Amino acid sequence: MPPWQPRFASALAGVERWLLPAACLLCRDPISQLEGDALVCGICRSRWRRVPDPVCCRCGQPRMSGLECRICAAWPPGLSRARSAVWLEGSARDAVHQLKYGGWWRVAEAMAEVMRGLEPLTGQVFLVPIPLGGRRLRERGYNQSERLAIALGARTGLPVMAAALVRARETRTQTALTPEARQANVAGAFTARPLSPCRLVLVDDVFTTGATLNAAAAALISAGAERVDAVTFGRAVEVV
């Protein structure tokens, strides 16, 4: 590559940015040049409300200490713990929608940035995205959980093991289902390739009841994983 080419490309990008200033994907306001080519402005990111401590040691739902957690009390063994970065509301919900349905996969970069300090992302672990079914993958053109895992891996240095988990069958959209129906919907939905003992961290965009994460963890443990945790960007504010 000629030595002048990177400088020319940088200058051209600067002119383009001056003529067509970048706008935030969520609020549409201009993005400061100091934020580079970010899709989400700092103001929108600052409005993402973090899930506060103390949380349930297993499912990560905020609760009063000493009280039994109603979310994970009946969970099967397999998923050791789950943690979420922010509440799924306002512009955080908009970011998830743009990632899943808007085709804006690069918004995963901003989402991963607020996830990087979550507890399970420590030590020698591998990131495993929740796989999509073939039909949804063709519709979207990419797996949003895999994009999130890749962005998270780039920020933490943790390797991504995307091929470890496979969607064995298509499932209905979970959005309108009750917790019991969610669990039945994803039962047996995943298979995993044979694994040597290792610590894995599932990556997904949203935690609602934990049904999908539990089904995925069960498949990974059966395949030989030593421990399976999970991290998500958003957590449903109200769990039915």
C-alpha cells in the first residue's frame, strides 16, 4: 500500500463527515466527531439504566437479600448464573430493536461496551452466542447474538466459540408467551458439539425469564462443558 493512501483515506473520511455529519441511530441528533464512527451517541448511552446491586446470585435479578428469588427458584441445573447490563426500556429497547430487526448490526458495539464489566466475563472463558434458526438467519442476514459476542470478545479479549451450539429446530417467537410456554417452546431446541471440560459464557441480547439460556446451557453441559454462565445486554423490567 502506498504511504500516502491511509492519509488520503483519512482526509476523505473527514470531508465526508463534514459534509454529511453522522446522526445517532436512536435519537437522530448529530454525533460528535470525538466519538468517531459510533452509531449511538453518548447521551443515549448515558440514559441506559444499569441493573443495580444487590442481585440474585444465580439469575441476576435485583432483590432483597434473604428472600427466595421467584424467577430462578424452579430453574433446572445447568445454568450457573446470568447477568444483564441494563434494563430493557427506552433507548436500550430501541437499540435491541435496531440490532434484531433494523439491520444495524454495528449497534452491537455500543451494547457490548456496557456489558464488558459483567461478572461472568472473567478468567479463561469462551463466549458462545445463542444460535438463530435457519429461517430467521436468512431473514436477518446475521445472528444478532453472534454479532454481540464478537463485539464483546473484541473488548475483553475473550475467544468466541460460535460453532459450539446449534439450533436443532425452529421455535416460535417468545415475546407473547407465558413463562411456562417459553420453557416448553425451547425445550430440546439446542444441541451442542462434543466439548472438553471448559467454562462457557452464553451471550444473548435480552433476558426475560431465562428459558432460552437454560435450554442452551443444558445442551452445553450434556456435551461436556464444565460450567455455563450467561450475559445479556438487556433485562426485561417486568417478568410475568
